[in-house]
Amino acid sequence: MLTQNLGYPRIGIQRQLKKACEQYWAGKIDLKELNKVARIIKEENWQTQADAGIDLIPCNDFSFYDQVLDTSFLLGVIPQRYSPVLSQVKGNNEIDLYFAMARGYQKDGLDITAMEMTKWLDTNYHYIVPEFTADQEFRIFNENIFCEYNSAKQQLAEKAKPVLLGPVSYLLLGKEKETGFERIDLIKKLVSVYIEIINRLKQQGAEWIQLDEPCLALDLSKKDKEAFEYAYRAIANRVSGVKLLVATYFEALLDNAALAVNLPISALHIDLVRAPDQLDDVLAMIPEKVQLSLGVVDGRNVWKNNYEKSLSLVAKAVALLGEDRVMIGPSCSLLHSPIDLELETAIDPEIKNWMAFARQKLTEVSEIRQIAEGNADLLKANQLAIKNRLSSQKVHKQVVKDRIAGITDADSTRKSIFAIRQQLHHERFKLPAFPTTTIGSFPQTDDIRQMRARYKKGDLTLAQYEEAIKYATIAAIRWQEEIGLDVLVHGEFERNDMVEYFGEQLDGFLFTKNGWVQSYGSRCVKPPVIYGDVSRPKDMTVRWSKFAAAQTAKPMKGMLTGPVTILQWSFVRDDQGRDITTNQIAFAIRDEVLALEKAGIGIIQIDEAAIREGLPLRKSKHAKYLEWAVNAFRISASGVGDDTQIHTHMCYSEFNNIIQHIAAMDADVITIETSRSQMELLEAFADFDYPNEIGPGVYDIHSPRVPGAEEMALLLTKAASLLPAQHLWVNPDCGLKTRKWPETKAALINMVAAAKTAREQISIQNLV
């Protein structure tokens, strides 16, 4: 049996890529130094996989920002607005154009917005959304894939396996930027370029090429399915002498199984972690000459593989296909896993023995093959670790289980309907039309981060550290008052991360020192690990919220992260249902909400940035998920009085198909990211006649670009044309933690000016 990997983390074991990119953007290093960092990371990654015994090792899985953007760059899918940038950056390998597409461009007399960004299927990874026009042309624009294969081939020989996003998924993951056509109709033009790319790689010596087609695990239209059939038959007719492996993941093939197995390809990869039951269906219909890659090692979580379960799947496949037609690999790219568990020296040894990061998962792939071929000793050690975890008292707490078992409808129901609550909010807070606020965090400067690091190392006392946090908080409050924001935030200077901060104070969580994963671009996160039953032993945010509220006469928001987002942005235990774990977190957040209310905080934001992201990939599974996810939010929010205003925030999300469930959350105010889509997302709220208040983001915080007041005022005018003006708030797209103070201040000053313009120019009806 061959072993293979689908992709490996590209940030570097010490986040070298993040640091190098940010230094390049700041002008502190040149392109030569940036490329040197990238080369070292790639070579180390390839060697790590070779040392682990992986037979087919991915190359071209490295990216300076995002693999979908890389595909657009390879294919020359560059929106027309970037043409001036292209003429500016000739001779610099066009990487500044690449970064402009991801981050926007505001220099050299140009002011160009970034491309839209959204979540990669149901993960917390983000990708840059391709933009297509009816007359879209495709061509080989960038040579990186060919250069990288040459480098990998020199190091790995025949083990080097180029990886590309497949043509159909590339189209389906993009957007039409004009009416009158469907992007899937571009498939014939696109496939001709894929054929050229594949043939060039074959000429360079590639034996295997991996084409990722995650959309094969989605609900597909008849035209989508025809596009798959056309694309791969066209490739098969014009390409020979190279083996194509099509990779699917994150869900079962289900009704697309026959389509997938009958594509004219050499191998098909399926995810047997998310969907082990699909193996029987696939085995029953796979053609004789097609190899099957079994994704049996979880590429998206941190738990040690249960070899017995994996081996039963491998044995079933081998019994029917024979060893030479079976491959073993992780369920998906290991991009979504931390890099190396051996770097973690502070984790409880008992719990650490239950875990595996990307490097260890490579070993698991190799060991599963060795056990299948007769090495019984490796199986015994694994069985012992699995048994220990299942019975550990560190995992199970009866008092938490009893609370979840006793849930009633009253736990998830506000006392009064929104209209009554809204009237009380108007009377209590006396806010103007188009009230202004931010999402919560302000820039975490190098000084703040260095102080936190010094405190953790013991170089600062707790008193010294907290004095610095108080100073930063007061300064942020004074500045917000100065520019005229209506509802203030304390800036969250004491917080490292919106999930990690809470997980550190909840029982049932553990934290790593080096467990970083990429979220987008240079943005890396270090997700908590939920290993046991979750509970809240003490107040988490009350002290700092009370301190901030005491510094101002204006309303001060209490800031919390919601239960679904904490779940979705953590590595979650896999020994019980995700709904049970979410309800445990929901009650912990509910206790904190009530403590904030008791402390006098009248506006409380419970961020559910990831609720859309957790939506199953298949529509048939949506209803069950949304039922428990929405109910968990309501449990966290429903204990307060009617005059307490509950806000929530959601990140990049398409709401059209779930808008009724968003409304069912019954948050008094929802803020969403809409600036990159030019308020397109509001159309779903307008069509639904969304009843509660809403804050559409008026500027993109994921770009350093500073939008003007007039630009934001136009967005507000568009928002008011879609929704009742009296229900609209004015805010950025998301939190400002990752931005710099100069751009933040300039943008927020413009935002307040835009709100004032809206108050003067947009008619407000029925305002209380």
C-alpha cells in the first residue's frame, strides 16, 4: 500500500512565514529574503514527510497567502481594477500584485479594494474568492507551480506530487461579478489551461498530480455534475502518462459517489473520518483500475488516531481491492493541524498521550500501514492510550452532565418579544439614529504583546502588567469619546485571542504554546483544546468590564465569545456529540452574561462569528445543526432582563439559506461583515424582512486600506435602501485587533463622519 499526504502546514514551525510576510509588507525585508524564508519552510516540510515514510508528498501546497488566490494567480484571473498595480510592480515578480488582490492597495496614488474573502467550506481557514466575468479568459500567468515542482523533484525524486485546486471546485468557489451568465459555463475555457498545466508538469517528470475537488462532497446541480464529467474526460483525452488523484474531503460523496468513482482518473481520495460510512458505497461501485485513497487520520483535529477503527476500514478496502489499489492518508490537508506535538512541554502528560499534531499524523499514516502489514506492537501502544482517555476522570464531570440533561425551553427564551425590548433600550440608552460602535477589539500593539510576553515569563509582576492594561484601556476610552462614538468598547487589551482568553478560564480546556494554525494570510490562531466537560469556575470578564464602564458616562459593551464560535474555533473532543459540548459552553457563557448584567453592564455582545461556518456541507443536515446551534446561543443570552441589549457579531457568511435561523437567535442587534461584498449580504435580510436591528460593516478591517467618509456614507445609503433606517447601526466589519493604530484612527474618524452624514441625509421614520 502507498501512503500519501494531501498537504502540510506552511507557516513554519516558529511562524516564520507570518513574520516574513509582515516584514515584507512593512518594507523591512526585500523579496529575496521573503523567498529565502519560503524556500527553507518548503524544504523542511518535504524532508519531514519523507522522513515519516510518506510515499507521495505534496508540493505546491505552500502559499504566501492562500491556495485559492494562488490558483487565480496561476490562471491569470486578475480583476480589471488591479491593472494599474500590475503596471506598477513589473520586475518584482508581481508578488505585490498578488498581495494587493488579498489585502487591497493604497499607495502610489492608487486606492484599490481587496478581493472578497470567505471561509473555506466549514473550516476557520479563509480564502480569497475568485471573481469571474462573462468574457473571462484563462492563461498561465505565473510559473510558481512549475518552479516549485522542480525544487521538490530535486529533493524528493518520484515522491514529489504537485497539488492543484481542481477546475470545477475552483469555479464553484468563485463568484460572478456581472449578471447574465453562470461561472460553471466557463469550464471549457478553463479546462484547456488545466490540460496545458498538467502536460507541462508531466514533461517535467511528475508521475502523480493531485487535484482537490472538495465540491464533490457538496450538493451539486445537474450542470455542476456535467461540468465534472466534461472536465475530466477532456483532460483524459488530451493527457497521458501521468496519474491523476482527485481528492475530496469534509463530507461523504453521497449522491455524487457514482460521479466521482467513474471519473477517468487513477485514484480517488475520500474522507473516512468525517464520513466512514461512505466506504461501503464507494467500494461497491469503484471501477477495477481506480485506486482508492483512504483518509483515515483526522487532518482537522488533535486526537490520536484509533488504529483499530482505521485498520477495520483499511482491511475492508484491501479485502475487496487488494493492497496495490489502496492508499492510506489523512482525511484532508494537514494545513488545519498544529505542526508538532513534541514542542509542547507543559501539557499534562496523560492528556498529551491522547494527542497528535501534523508531524505525528504523518507517523500515524505510516504506522497504520505497518500494522496492516503485520506489526502488532504498534497497535498495542495505541490501544492503551485510547482506553486511558475513555475512562479518565479528567474528562468526565457528573455535575456538568446533569445540568445539560436538565435543559428546558425556559433556558432559551427571552422574557419579552423584541419590540418591547427595543422600546426599553431606546429609553435606557438614548442613542441617536445610526448609532456608532466597534466590534470589540482595538489594535494589539507590539508594546501590548511584549508586555504580555514579559508577564508570562515573570519579567513583570501582575500589578505592573495590569497597570499597563488599565492605561491602554483608559486611553482607548478617551479616544472613542473624543471622536464621538456612541457605544464604547474597552479594547480587550488584556485578551490574547477571542477564544483562547475564555478557554483559559473554563474547566475542560487546555492550551498549547506552539499549536498555531493559519486562518488567512499572516493571521495565525492557536485554538484551545476541549478535552473534557466544560464549566465556568469564576467570573471571566466582569472585572475589566466594570473598570471600563466606570471610566465613561457612555454605554460600554461587555464582550463575550459565543458557544458555537468557541466550539468551532477550538479543537473539540470527539468522544461525544458536538451539540452536547456546545450546550456545556453555552451555560458557562450564560453564567458570565448574568454576572455582567448584575455588575451594571447594559449592552452585552456575544460574538457568534462562526455559526454559519459550522453549517454542515449538505443541506439535508442543516436543520439539525441549526436547531442546536441557535438554541445554544439562546441559552447563553436568554437569562437577562428586557432592558439589557444583547448584540452578536458574525464574520464572512452567506445568510440567504439560513436567515430564518439567524432571526431565531433573537439578538437585539446583529453586526455582520458586508463591506467587501458592497452590502450584497443585506439583500437576504431585506428579502426576509429581518425584524431586529443590524449593523452592516462599512469598512474592511482585513485590509490596511483606509476608506473615506463619503465611501462609507454611500454604503450606509445602500443599506438604508434595503432595511429600515431606524434599525441600522454603523460599525466596522470586524474587530480591530490585527490593525495598526494610525489606520484604525483614520478609518473610525471617517466612519463617525459617515454616520453624521447619514443622520442628515437619510430620512428616519418612526424613530422613538
